[in-house]
Amino acid sequence: MPIIDSTASDSTYHSRHSKRTLARAERIASHIASPGRLLDVGCNNGITSAYMLDAGKARQVTGIELHAETVEPALRHHEAFTLLEGNVVDLELDGRFDHVIYGAVHHHILNLFGLSAAIRTLQKLAAHCGQHLFFETGQLGEGGRWGWQAPMRRLFRTDEEHFFYLVRSIEHLITGFEVIGTFWIHGIRRQYIRFDMRQESVALPQDLQPWPAESDGPWVRTIGSRDQQLQRVDDATTSDSPTNFWTASSQEPPLFIKKHVHLPIAADAEWAIGSQVDTEWAVQPLARLEPDGAVACPYIADASPVSDLRAAPAAERRRFAATVVEIYRDACELRIVAPSGVLLPVSGHARLVDVIDLNANNFLVTRSDGQDIVRVVDFEMQSTRYASRNRVHIGKLLLVLRQRRLQATMLLLLGYAGVAINLVRFQFSPFARRIALRQPSLASLLVADVRTVAGRVLGRVLRLAGIE
């Protein structure tokens, strides 16, 4: 006899969700070869946990739920079920689980506690998982009515970009991932993903150097693509930043330190790429620092973004524009060995312009021996097909400098055309491939934008009408 009768309990809830939950449990079960220890995060009334026990897909299940009374009594008293009451963000986990089910919880953590807490929770669950982690979260295509949409929308433009970020945060813990099903909710089909866990830990970077005895920070970049500034971490908003920075001006040479808070593997890629760009305009990384491999680069004091020079004399702007174009051409010609992994797979060499971001904030002007020199300061790996975006960046930068307007216009047209072609080209590519390449489709971009606006408008109308 089943532990839970799915028609019992809250009829409103089950009329909306029980069929979907059971279908999802069946799909998960088809990917579990042998019973083991299972963790069900946000187990709710226990439909999935009970199904796994009834189907012989778990010897022992641990469920996590905020309130114990939410879980059906029959399951709570089952000898093979253990309930952890509380918030998964705060709970300590005991040992490893063969399988972890993490369904429809992540976006609520993001909404209530911020991006850093959401990423730490995903990493914690992955670190305690031995074989497969089954994952689902709310998506941007579901529209703007839901409270968790606003913080997600501030951080990510498309679902592919969001999922890329999530996968990258645990890339060092997995060997691969697969979309194992889609389940209808809120007008779209949510993607359900199976992560395949590593059986061995990833080796730490070699030759880590000690953290400087004196450093000033952490600092974060302000959000936004224009005129980003560094500001000190002093509240919950800035402390949620994915990247922290320090300066160590007492060192010789002075250092600028960058730590990827959420994406540990991103530092490995930035170090690998930056170390290969041996040009006058590149600010190459100098060292990796203990304890977690932060990247240290030369600190450029009194540097200014190129965009600050929009009011400079025409001769200076002309010279800066020529340098920017030269850097862009070098980036198009320079081939590097890009690191290949679960995400952004690379076969052989890649053009530098295809993998890094040449936006205006990454160009700095500094004075050396009485001359102004333009430098590029960021070699974080963005994609394997970033050339079109970089054409747009360079075109915009030339327009800011009010130089080479014809060339700037051509770069913008070619760049936007390339972005559009990629959107159409990947329209029918599998969602997992689009995640791995950080490449949205045209439909996902349009659906996310249109439904976000429509959902916000509908929510406002319902509130004005007193219905919501």
C-alpha cells in the first residue's frame, strides 16, 4: 500500500501539483539504477520521497522541509524516512547521499536570501552528493508576476545565462549534466536537470602564494555595463557580489586581487587565458593566492576608463581610438589554448576575441614614462563565440571617443547581425547545449522579455483590482 494517497491532504495544492510531482518522481526514478541514500530538499507533503521508497529506488530518505506538519504523518513515521525541519540554507548535512533531489527551491532562496546564499546552498548539496543531483528552479520565461522573478531578472537576461551560471558554480564537482525532462508550470515547460557528480575531487592549483600581509578590501564592482565603479563591501547588497577585489599597494609590485566568490573554476580559466596574452596592452596575472586561488595582477594606480576620455582633445581621442582598434585586431589574430570543461567546450586553439569580454570597463588608460597607454585588465572566459559581442563593444567605444564613426557603425552592424544569427541558429539546439555554450535562442530571449513585462502589468492590475 502506498505511504501517501496523493488525493488526500490539501485538495487545492494537489489539484494543481500532485500529477506533475508524481510525473517528475517517475522520471527521476528512471535515472536511479540502484537504491541508496536519498536527500529530498523541500519535500513538501512527501509525494516524491514516498514514491522513491515505494518504488524501491531508495533504502533511506532524508527530507528537508520548513515545517514538520507539512509532511504527511504516514511518511513522518516511516522507519526509512528521516525529517530535517528547517531551512536548507542553514542546515548542516551529515555525510554523503547517493542522490539529491533539489526541486523548485533554489529560486525562493535567491528571492529571500540573495544570490550568494543560493549559490552556497547549491554547492553544499552538490558536495554532499555521490552520484546524481536532480535539479529544478523557476525560470525567467514564467513571467513577472512571481516575487522571485525580480531578483532573478536583475541578474540574468535569459534562462540559458542563469543556468550557465548555476552549472559553472558547481562545475568543479560534476562530470556532466543532462536535461531529463520538461514539466509544465506557469505557462512554460520547466527544464529538469540531472547533474552527474565527480567521484574524485578536483586538484587545487599548484604553487599558491601567501595572501599579502596587508590588503585593502574587499571591494565590488557596481552592477551595470556602463561606467562601473569599485565600492567597498559594506552591506547585504554589495556583499552579494559574485566577484570581490582587494588592493595590496605595500607589495612589490603592488597587487590587484580578484576572487571569484561564486564560480571557483572561473579563476582557473582566467589565469590560463591571461597568462598566454603576452602583449604590451595586456595586464597579465602574476600569481594565484592562498587559500582559494584568487588571481593577483599588477595594480595600476591612477588609471582611468577609456570612456572617461570622451571630453579629451581630438588628437588624444584619435590616438586612443587607434590603440583600441589595434588591440581589437590583435585579439582577433591571437590564438590561445582555452581551457575546456563541462561548460564552454573548446577543441584546440581559440581566438582571444571569441572568449574574453572587451567591453569599455575592461580598457584602462595609465601614464608611463610620460605617455598614456591603453591596457586591457580582464581575461575572464565568457563564451566560445563572443566575437559578435566584442564588435558591438568596440563600435560603442569608438562612438564614445567620437572617432572612426564609419568603422564604428560597421562594427555595430556586423556585431548585432552576428548576435541575431546566433539567436536564430541555436533556436532548435537542445537546452543543455545552449547552457554549455552560454547561448540563448531567439525564442527564450523574447519569451523572457515579453512575459516578464506582461506578468508585471498583470500583477499590478490584479493588485489595483484588489484580487491579489
